[in-house]
Amino acid sequence: MARSLLRWLLNAVALTLVPELIGTIQVHNLMTALVAAVIISLLNAVIRPVLVVLTLPITFLSLGIFYLVINALLFWLAASLVPGFEIAGFWAAMAGAIVYSVLTWLVDLAVGKDRAR
């Protein structure tokens, strides 16, 4: 439980770092980042699997590149759902999703995975 809370907090901090690297993305404060981190996690858990299955042929034909489009669209959707989290356009969402994915990957390496009991 504590590891999950730490991961959530670090993912929110990672989200606050994304605007430093991508100027067309804004996260107004840490509270916005905390809410956005939860929304992104929920979208990734619920909607991403459905989109991956539905777009499997296109992802296969594009050699997996379309998976980046799915990540960008979900990142952009999260920004539209959370006030104070703004993305200027699709390409900003694409760059932000890539940066956020790398940062959250680093968080997962640092914190470790939760073990099923």
C-alpha cells in the first residue's frame, strides 16, 4: 500500500517535470498533477487495453508505432478531463506522453513493482 502511494506521488512529480521539457504542456500545481496521475492511471487500466485490441491490425502494420498514438490520445484525453492540465495539440501530447512514459518507467525502476499476495 505504501509503495503504491509512493509511486502515485512520484508519478505526479514526474508529471510536473513534463512541462519543463515540453513547453506546450502546462500543469498548474501539484494537486492538479496528483489528480491527473490518477486519471492517467485509470485511463491506462481501463481504456488502453480496449484500444490496443481494436487497433491491433493498424499497430501490426505500423510495426508498433501506432501504440505511440494511443498513448498520446490517452494523455490528451486526461488533459481534457483535468482542469489545470493543458496540452496545446496532438504533437505536444505525443511528446509529453513519451517523456511521461520514460519518467514513470524510471519511477517503477526506483520503487519496484507491487507483489501480488
